[in-house]
Amino acid sequence: MAEKPRLKLPSEAKKGDVIQIKTLIPHIMESGQRKDKEGKVIPRKIINTFVCEFNGKPVFTANLEPAIAANPYIQFSAKVDESGTFKFSWKDDDGTVTTAESKITVA
Amino acid sequence: MTLGRILTAGVAAAVVVVAGFALQANDPAVAKDKKAKAAKVVVPLDTKGDASVRPWKRYDRWPTRDMAKYNTLAHLASPPAPKEPRKLPEGLTGDPAKGAKLVADRSRGGSCLACHVMGPAGGANLPGNVAPDLSEIGKAGRDDDYLFNYINDARVYNAETVMPPWGSHGLFNDQEIMDMVAFLKTLTKPAVFKTELDDPNKRPAPVEKRDNLDPLENPGMWAVEKAQAMWKQAGANGKSCNTCHSNPTAQFKTWAASMPKWEPRLNKVLGVEEFITRHARATMGTEWLMETDDNRAMSVYLHFLANGTPMQVDTTSPGAKAAIARGEKLSHRKIGQLNMACSDCHGIVANHWIRGQWLGEPKGQLDHFPTWRTSLQTVWDIRQRFQWCSVNIRGDELPPDAKEYGDLELYLASLNQGQKLSVPGIRH
């Protein structure tokens, strides 16, 4: 449903580093508060959950509410102690899940 | 300048070989020397159809006013300016309380606060400074006749005025103007602002610092990927852009910086967006009408490929010269119910605040188009920007491929020579 998410995080780091992770997903984030020209409410349709896992363990999760604007940008930091894969997922109100991943080598 | 193929099949246009140098596709001197006179290449263009939807329909969310009674860039319709001030209407007394509401009423094409600081009017909420501060006009010794006529039609006192003719153009009736005059006469103290930002004379000019080429910062950059995919899509006749242009990164390094350009086959100036429509139609049978998402994405991409290149449009050929002269004239034409010209906001009163928006000079107004607009979550090209300027001052817009817009765009480009492209832009 959503377009391709965008990620910005390092592909290499030293053990114990705290890295910045930036994510952006194109999504209309229709709040459910707007009305169309005829006065009918445009139904809500948002990304309601964002999850980041590293090597299968949860790192960061967020519940998004309708106040979040279109194309939600979520930035957070994570401490890396080993090499592995970050997996990101965004869940839409309609149940569809968009995923992305990024590998990191930790020396 | 590497297009060496002249497509003879499926091209509706009459292909005219422009007099000039014979094209030597393998001649390195011609191919490499960009500064030398361009080898005259025949680029296929559809010359029969329109480049945008017909009939042109205004955007859904834009005001639905029909302003056919007032000038547009394509036709003259506005009533002539009065030559004499009017006598104050008999038997009307102004109510300052009503006047206070009227001067702050944004639904009437202003409000007055768009241009004037006006004491407590409108809560002194982000007024503009295009025009004099009227906070103490009640002490200025102006009589009612003068104030009435200034609001009704300032042209009787100043032929060069930027102020809309609020009465002559039917925005306010006589009673309402009297009410506003009555309010103005109560203004005797400087405005008190809630914050320093509300004071237009202390408000700092906006500076765009965002990284417009970072896809995480500027959703406009996603158009680049979309266009790269479009590049390989086969059109109705099986060809894609890639068929002839297999290395866009190298081949279009400077092209967009030479646009817009006078096109003799169409007798008008073509901008990138219209070029895309007509070229895609002629070469691939693909319809990428102006102001569709596809067209805008392709325009973003073609400009993006030339980022960093200083704009250098042809201003010396006879066609270009004439177009620029017409464009300059058009920039001085008063249009719309608010009776404003491009050169009013972006010339006479440039570098001032109109309400909370900064009016920029022409220089620097083109190098970032097409631009992402954060307030609208969409990309605008320059023709849409022209259209909105017209509608915003209560005039009718033209279709995006109107020849008048082409003249205006080339004139604007001539004022931006040397500006380096940085597309997509990012703006409010």
C-alpha cells in the first residue's frame, strides 16, 4: 500500500557505538478529520504502528496517532554490539505491513 | 547535443530542418564543445495537439470564482481606471465597529492587513508591510473624501499604485468603504504586537536551509526515482526514453539549464514540461500531459540531471528576443479583480511581507522549480505557480501551455541567467 520506505543508517560501526537511525515512509496519513467537497468525512487511513528489530529483538516501537502528518519521519538511536540486520515494519490501518531492512557490520 | 537520429516514422509534426550546421554525430568537437553554436538538431515534437487537458479545468481545491470581467495575461477586460475622485456618497455614515471587522476580513481579497499594519485591527496578527503603516492615520489630517477615494480606487491619486481598487472592482460597496473610513479615523496609536514576529518590520526574511536533495528531507526527490522507472517504460509504439537516450545522466547534464526555449515550429516558448508532453507524444506515443504527476516527475528529473549548471537561456535569437519583450510587457499587466501585475509584488514591493509571506525578487525564483510544496504535499512546476498567482489575486488562470506563460517564463529565465539549478526545491 505505501511506497518504498527510506532509511538512513550506517552500514558499519564499532562495538558499543550508538548510531542514528532515520526512517521515512511515504504515506498519506489521512487523519479522518478532513471533509471532501460534498461535506463527507474522508475516512481515516494512517500508519498506526512502527517497529524496529535488530537480530530478532525489539529495539524501538511507536504507536502513531492521526495527528502525525503525511510521510511520517521517525528518527531514533540504537546501541550496536554485534553485526546483524535491522528490520523495520510499518502497519497500516487496513492491516497491510510494509517492511524494510538494513545490514550493519560491527567490528 | 547527442541526438543523432531523426525519427521519420510516426511523427505527426512536419519536420523542418533548421538551417545551420550539418550534424556530425561522431564529430568530437561538435559533440563536446557546449559553448560553441549548437549544432542544429531536429528534435521531434508534436505540433498538432494541446499539451494540457482541454477544456482546462481549475484545480478542485482552488477558489471557484469566475473572474472573466477582469484582465488575464491573455485578454483585457477590466474596466478603465476612473480619472477623477468620486464625491463622497450622500447620506451614508460609517460605523467604525463594522469597519474594524471589514479591514480584517480575509474573505474579501485581503485583508487590509495583508499590506498594512493598522493598529489593533485583526489583533495586529502578522500584518504585512507592503504599504504604509496606518496605525496613526487618524491623526494624519486626511479628510473623509480622501480616505474614501483611496480605498475606492487609489489610482485617482497615484496611477502607479499597487493597491487594489476595492470599490471600482466591486470588492466593497460604498457603505462598507464608509465603515472602513470611520474605523481608520479612530487609529491614533502605534500598533502593539503580541510577539516580535508579528511586527513585519522586525520579522527576519525567510531563508531556506533544508537539504532539498535529501530524499529523507524532501519528498520531491522521490520523483527522481519514479522518473527513472518511467524512462524505461515502453510507449504505444514500443519505444521508451531509453531507446534514444540510454545515458541520461551524461546526456542531460546541462539541457534543462538552457530551457525554456523559443520553438519556431509552434511559434511559442516551450518550457521543460510542455517539451516533455510534445516530445513523448511524437517519439513514443506516450501521453504525459502537463501538470500530471508523470509529467512533473519527468520535469523534476530532467532538471535534477542538470543541477549545479548555471541557467543560460537563449536571449538573442529573434524569436527569443521578441518573446522576452512580450514577457516583460505581460509582467507589467494588471490582472484580476485585485488589479495586480507580476512587477507589482515582485518588483515595486519585492522584499516585503504580504501578511505572513515574503515577496521575492525575480532573481532566484526559477532555479528551484519544479519544487516540492510542503503545505500541499505535492510538486509544483513553474506554470502551476503562474496559475496560482493569477487565481490568488482574483484573476482567471490560463491553461499551463498558454503561449503567454511561455513568454513570461522566458522573461523570468532571462532575469535568472547564471543561477545554478537545484531541483527539486523545497518550499512551504
